[in-house]
Amino acid sequence: MRLAGLVFAALLVLAGPALALDARDRTFAPGRVGAIVIGKTDPADLAKIYGAANVKYQKIGYEGGETPGAHVFPESPDFLEVMFSEDGKKIDTIIIGGKNWVSRSGLRVGIRVAQLERMNGGAFNFQGFGADEGGRISAGAPPLAPFSIYIGETSEADRKALLKYFHHEKVFSSRHPAMRNSHFAVRSIYVQAPPPKGD
């Protein structure tokens, strides 16, 4: 009986990593998106985890250059943009673009400003759309602070109408009067490895 218990315990230990790499997992947290652990998961394993047909390795452009990376589940509600280190050996950043990914607190692509304010415990600021990081919010509450979150208009007509208020390089409040007529929602969430303890 004791031997059977030891065997079961050993199986649980061995199964631990496999369970942690569940390709069906659509949750994210600081340093992790689904089965991907930033800085630890090998970029070559993305195709093994999610299937080669669902992963497209390619250069990812960013402000000032490009880096090796991959699109996972492109053009779907599970879409991820994965950015690698310059040598392509490590995963540096994951940009969540699909609405199926959700944090423990309920953060996800597509949620509106009112819900972000509830998570933040009040109003937050965001960068005007005339700047390089247009739409990036500044929120200090624990559910939001570990991530770089960008908001934008969900309607093209509303986007054009509201740019006259927010198409500047200055910072705006989520309580700006023009926000009452907006349909701003989260359009992307950047997830990186958490800073080392003690920083």
C-alpha cells in the first residue's frame, strides 16, 4: 500500500510540468501566457505546444527596428505575437491580441474603460495617440500594474471623431469628458518576465 502511494506521488511530480504546459490554457499572469513561460520556454517549442500549423515564425516589427518572433493562432481570438531576443534563443515579450486570453482578475482584450477603472480602483491616465506609445495606460493597481496595456477605439468612425480630443502627445485621464461618448477598449496587453526579486 505504501509503495502504491509512493508511485502515485512520483507520478504527480512527473506530471507537474506537463500540466503546467497545457496547450488549452488561455490564462495569463506576470511572466506567463498559457503554456509559455517567458525567458524559459524555448521559442522552438511553440510549434510543439500549439501545433506547427498554428505558429508562424517571422520578424516582428517594433518602433525603431525588428526582432525574431512568431505569430501564434494568427487572425483568431487566440492570437499572440511573441517577440524573441535578438539571437532568437529566448522569449522576451508576448503581446496578447486575442480576446480569449484572460488574467485571474478578468483583464482581457476587449474590456471597456469602466471595467479597467474598477480593476484600478479609480481613474487612470493614458498616453495620447500622437505619441509613440499612444493608448498606453498608467495604472498602479496590482491587477493591472504588471502589464503594459493599450486602449483604442473599437469603431473606425468613433476613432476618427475622437482623435480631435486625444491625438496629442500629452497624457489624458480616463475621466476626460470626451470619454463619455467613446467606445474605448483594451486592444493589446504586453506580458514580460517579472523583475528579479529585490529590484
